[in-house]
Amino acid sequence: MAVIGYIRVSTERQDFNNQKLSILNFCNQEGLTVDDWYEVTMSSRKSTKYRRVDELLDQLKPEDTLIVSELSRLARSVGQISTIAERLIDNGIYLTCIKENIRISGQMDLQTKTMVTMFSLFSEIERDLISERTKEGLRAARSKGKILGRPKGGSILDGKEEFVQSELSFRVPVSAITRKLNCSRGTLIRFIESKKLK
């Protein structure tokens, strides 16, 4: 049974010390020892893959304990929280979020069922609110005469020609460029071909 501390900061200018200290103080009070740390420098806007959450969840074993200083370090939305929590429970893994005083046992007891149900409910409300805000924004834009959608034949990478050309000239792999631009491989290859970049 291992205890894992997960720490994430958004930029290299931030440090891990505050989160690490919070986890160490908690473990000291609970008589626990952190066996391993996951330290990640990555924006919360990135997917769970890039924030190493997927990798972490694959490494954890039944009866392991995952500790974070606060829930926002692990997930950026209620939907993500719900998904991660269900995966941890399915695999018999414990989760502790210190700031929110959330403890999820590795089994579906009454407290855990209640918490997962709440996460699912809030996730649904969150999706509805986002959808409504998006619709309101589109209606407002249309009322002002704005043409919505990408111009025909355009690409989400338009304006990035110089960056892509520079990366290619330094022999940066296509997969690495797609990560930097947050786009699919197909989108990047079509863009390179359409702009005749080398």
C-alpha cells in the first residue's frame, strides 16, 4: 500500500513547496509517509494526459492512497473530478484532498456514493451552464452581425506558419509540434501541405 503525493503548478515560475508542505504536514498528522511524488508543471487547461493524471492513475494499485493539497491540482472541472473519482473507486484506491477535506475510500460506501452522486450532479449542472453561456454568446454575436464559424478553407493554425516552419527547420517531430499547438496530427499535416512548408 503506497502513498502518492500529486503536485501540479501551472508555470515554471511557481514552485511545488507550498503544496508539498501541505501534504507532508497532513501525512505527519495522520502517521503516513509519502512513498512517491508526481511533480507536474502544466496548465490546468491541458488534458489529464499531459498533466500526467492518466499515467498516475495507471500506476496506482488497489489500497494505494493518492493525496493532493487541493482538488484543483488534480482536475479542472467537476466532470473531470467525477470521472477520476469513479476510476479510483473502481480500482480500490483512496483519495484525499486536504483543502476541501474530501476523503474517498477505495470502496463504494455510503459516504463515497453520496460524494460521487454530488460530483455527477454538479457536473451535469456545469455542462448546462457552459452550454447556456455559449448559446447566449452566439446569440449576442449574431445580433451584432458577426459571421460565426471558421472561414471556408481556413485552418485553426492560420497565422502560425512562421512558428511551424521554424520547428520543422529544427527537425522537431510532428507529434511534438502538435502538442505545442494543441491540435491533431492530421490538422498539422494538412496545414503544412496547404502552406507548402518544408
